Amino acid sequence: MSLALDPAAQDLLFREARTANAFTDEPVTDEQVQAIYDLVKYGPTAFNQTPLRITLVRSAEARERLVQHMAEGNQAKTSTAPLVAILSADNEFHEELPTLFPAFPQAKDLFFSERPAREGAAALNAALQAAYFIIGVRAAGLAAGPMTGVDLEGVRKEFLDDDHTPLMVVNIGRPGEDAWYPRSPRLAYDEVVTTV
């Protein structure tokens, strides 16, 4: 076997995991979200950056405000998912680098003193962390429904500030009836991998 990960775990995280479009009404607890974060916070990023910020949308009032920014096809599932998370990039992540990357604390000022450099690094590394987060949701036995069909600028104005750039909205919960679209094809190994 080429992979160290147990085949059942491979299925849970990848082969059988799907983007959910419907959920049961079973709640997703704060303890579950903390367990997910405590697992995925170890995913690698450049300079150990941790620009991902997670805004949990729990109240009915906040959910209504969010739903109005979702694309029409994403509104119903977002309004009924047990938990919704807004994943964003903190463009001021560099302030934490002296603590998070003590081997090279001067990276904060050497590489990230200019806002455009920070925004690019934050977007890339928060997207990596968002992917880890989705895998963590699956590891918790839950399903994730990540969506970019959303007015991200509207979400930023409604829930965040100018230092945070929203990346996506993720519905989280146990998959409900008819939760899945048919599995879409994937590219084969030789269509993706080259050797030089």
C-alpha cells in the first residue's frame, strides 16, 4: 500500500466525501468546531502564517443578513444548514509572525511591511488553511458545503472590516436527504503530473 493513512480514513476524507447541499437539523456544537480547529491548525503555511479567520454565523438574525448576500442557488441551503462559517483572510496577520515564527521574527518587517505583499500572502495561506478546515470538518464526521457563489464584498461590509478579505462561505452539518449532486469527473494522474 502506497499510503500510510487507513483506507477507511481515506474514504472519509477524500473518496467518499462530497460537497453537501442539504443537511439534517442536528446541531454542530462549539466543541466540534474547536476540535476541528485544534486539528487543522497544524497544516503548513509559509512562515507559519495563520491568516485564516472563521466567523461562525449562528443567530437567526445574522443568518438572514448573510443569506441576502448569497447567490440565489445558495440561499436555501445556507438558511437551513446547522452551522455556517465565513472564512476570511486577515491582512494584518504579520503582526503575529514574531510569535508564530520565532526562528525568523524579522520576517514581519522584511517581507510583509507593504499591504499588497500581505494581501497576496494572506489570500494564499488562508486558502490553504480553508482547505485544511474543510478536511477537518470531514474528519469530524460532518459534511462541508463550501461556496464562493456569494457577494464577498457585501459579506465583508456586513460582517468583517477592511483588514479582512472573505474567501468563501461554508455550510456545515450532517448530510441530509438528497445532499449530493452526482460525482463530477476528475483529471487522471498523467493529465496533471509531469516529470522534468
